[in-house]
Amino acid sequence: MTRTTTKAILATLLACASALPVAAQEQVQRDRHGDIVVEGERSVDGNEVGQLARDVTGRQAYSGDPLARFQRPVCPGVWGLSPDNAQALIDRIYDNATRAGVEVNQEAGCPANLWVIFVNDPRETFQRLRDDNAFLVRGLDYWARKAVTEQEGPVLAWNVISVRNPDGMPIASPGNTALAAAEARSGGEIPANPVTQMSRTHAAVRQDIEMSVMLVQRSAIAHLDAWALGDYATMRTLAQTRPPREENAYETVLALFDEDAVSPPERLTRFDLAYLQSLYMSRVDQPGRQALRNVDELMELDARAE
């Protein structure tokens, strides 16, 4: 994410704060680390928000290495819908990405790096992609492919991720098996990580989403419009997330296909947008827990702005 984009997000947040009553404005501050601090009576429970963030991220990813995100502009592609519906879904993803502070590529004919594909049987399709070693799965290692097959419900989603140093140079790592194999075959050297400084707040690596793919079962979308599908795809593809597995105090569109949910949201919720904003505002080398430390404050700002 570029520095210009980050400044634009911050300017938008401050603009929202300036629209609040004077008393509320005085409660919106920043600490010495640049984190958003909302003082006074709060309507958002930070502990409950943190629980949901851990749930949809996965506890290991939430506290370990930096969370995966797009570093290149996002260009969505849709297959399996009528042209009008596909364009509506693409436009919705573009709008959501812009709101979240994600850089986008809206040039005609841009190479898609975010795919939403509608098929009769997502599991059969994924297996066929694996058998053919299709480009949509070529960057997935054994464990990533196994994780896809363990997903439940009518949607399968995955992110092809490269591990790089904070400056963006690809490095040798367990997640870069394809890169290491290619280098070995060509007789080249596997790139090492030249980073010499790291700490609890600065990791030695970053994780770049090179491509995101979501397979959706056609029979599961009869009651949904393009915006609902676009909002769900936004949360499954712009970050490495999963549907919630626990009962939480706040709602997320990630529960859209949960058969046990009584009335799951069909639009991005306040939590969803704050989650993405916090992720894309954070440093590329920030550990997962720290990358999401502003979700509750961003939700609070949004609530006060209404």
C-alpha cells in the first residue's frame, strides 16, 4: 500500500471526526505510536471485536507473522455470471476496496488477480484445477491445498501468497516452495533475506497476496444479489479470512453462507470495513495482532459519525 493511499485514508477518518460534535471531537486522539484513540463512553467493546478478529483470521495468523495483503493494485475478474451481473459484482468489489484503502487497477483489460468463479461443484472444480496444475492453484503448497479441501459450505476460497522481505524482495521460505524449486532447476541461488534488524513490532518478512480465488456453488446464490456476493468476496479475497466458527457479539458478512445463521448480513458490516481498513493501514512488517489493533477504534469512529 502506498504512502499516498495511507494518507488518504487518514484524511478521510479525520474528516469524519471533524463532522462530530465538538465534545466528541475532543475524544478522538492519537497516541505516540499513531494509533487511533477514542476516549470517553464507548459503544464498541474492544474485547469482543478482538475475539471476532481472531475468529475470522485464525488464531495462529492473528498473532504470528504479518497478515497477507495485496501489494499490487487489485483487478477483479468474474466467470460464470451474465455480463451485467458480473460487472455489477466487479464494480462492488472496486468500491469496497477503495473504501478500505486498497489500491485498485481499473484499466480496461487489466490482468485479473482476484477471481470470483461460479460453478456447479466447487470441490470438483478445485480438484480438476489441481490435476491440471492450473495457474489459479499453481502457487499453493501442500498445506494450503489441504486447507482448501477442509473448508465447508458452498464456497471455497484461497490466496496465493509469496513471502518477501519488507522491501518486497522474494526470499526463500517454506511458503516459497515453487520459487525455490525453480531456482534449483535453473542452477540459480535461492534468495536469502538480507534483513538484519527485527523485533516484536517489526517482522523480517511480509506476506503478499499475488492472487485470490473464490469458487461459489451456483445453487447457493439464488436469493442473493450482486452486492451481497461482492461484499462477501471482498472479505474472502482482500485478506486471508474464513467464516466465523464461534458465536460473536458483532456481525460479519463472512457468515453469509452459514446455514445455522438466522439472518446473516448481506452487506459489509461495520466490523468488516474496519477490519480491512486496519489491515491496509498497518505496516507491511507488522505482526498480525498489531495489524488489527485499530479495528475497534475505527468501528467507534464510524458509529460516532452516523
